[in-house]
Amino acid sequence: MPLFTSRKQEKKVKVTFANGLLFVEKPDGKQQAFPLEWFPQLLNATDEEREDWDQTDKGIHFNKLDLDVSF
């Protein structure tokens, strides 16, 4: 009998900030960089606000800022 699961495997990404950029590193090692100027809420956010995020199907959701970044 085949085994089915209703949940997709969760893929973890790494999120870092440096030099006015948001860096997203995917599980395969590929990295994307986004200027924080594109996301004024992130540009002016505290470290606590930047660290409170979840991965979504389309990207990242910053919970305290209610902000989505797609990649």
C-alpha cells in the first residue's frame, strides 16, 4: 500500500541582512539578494522584527511586519 502525506516537505532557507541587502539562501546553496530599499518596512525594522519570519510556499513572511517577500 502506498504511503501518502498531505503536507509538503518543508524546505528551510537562510535569511541574513548585510550592507543594505536582504540575502536569502536556498537549500540548494543558491543565494538571492534584495535591496532593502525595495522593502521600507524591513529597512527600518528592528533586529527582533527581522528575525521573526516563516517560510511560505512563495517566499518569506515577516510576522511582526506583516510583510511578504517572494522569491
